[in-house]
Amino acid sequence: MSKFVLVLKSSPRENGNSNTLAGQVEAGAKEAGADVQSLMLHHLDIRPCDACDVCQETGVCIVKDDMQQVYPLLERADAIVIAGPVYWFTISAQAKLCIDRWYALESSQGSTLRGKQFGIVLTYGDTDLYTSGGINAIYTFESMFRYIGAEITGMVYGTAHEIGDAEKQPELMQRAYMLGKKLAEVN
């Protein structure tokens, strides 16, 4: 049985570098036999969590927006890729909005995302992981997935400021492709 890989692209730029690398992840996963679906978070109407806690009582988020389409995909996915640019020293607002709404997937039994595989794809304009803030995004993901009990299968990150910069780095493109293949492997 093939795995279902969900790719969440959080760049507002359709042809942005993180989206280009996410496309490589998709290609690798498809080549390895996975069923892949990709979402451009910037095109979705995802509102902030309003901290009402109704989801903790009912298991259902009451905010009626496009997250209602995303929740079943998150639950179905065997592997989830979060791809995005580093903006102001951490993950993009589009990624953060979506992730904050994962609170609705929590219960006293833990997160429905527990045990899933995750892939991280990050691009940044600076030449250094630390001064770019990329490390802050990585720390956020590591802490988050440790908390929910999920595995980071792999991370691909690098400097890519101008549109097209990722494509000029064959090694970075290959790493993204191989992450897709790894996420598609049936354990």
C-alpha cells in the first residue's frame, strides 16, 4: 500500500524557492510510489485560533474556514512536509497560522499527528543558518514535533534569496528530491 504525503507550501510566492524545493520533494515521493497532495497555504483562508477551547471538549474546531478542508488531509497523511521561507527569523505567517490550528487535533490522548513522519523545507536570504533565523525555525519544529510525538524524517534548507536561486543549486535540489523518496518509503 502506498503512503499518502501531504505537502504544505507556506510561501506567498508561487515560484518561490521553498515551493521549488517542495516540488522536488513531491517528485521524489511520487517516483517512490506515494500518493502526494500539495496545498498552497497562502491561497487558503486560514484564520487564527481564537483560543475558545471548544475543540478540546468536542474534538472539532468551530472556526469555519479552509482549515476544515485541511484537517482530514492532516489526519489521513502518513507523512507531512512543511515548506516555506524564513521571514523575520522564523517560519512564515502562513505556516504558523496553519500550525496553530493543529491545536484542534489535540486531546487528552495526545495529538492525532503523533507517530507521523514530517519533512521540513526551509529557504532563507542570508548565507548563514544562524544569522538568517533559520535555526529558530528548526528549533520550533524540533520542539513542536517532540511535544506531539512525531518524527522529523529529514530537513532540507539553504540560502536562496532571489526567485530561481534554488534551481541553481543541484545539490540542494537533489536533497529535496531524496527527502521525498525517503518520506514515501513504506516502513
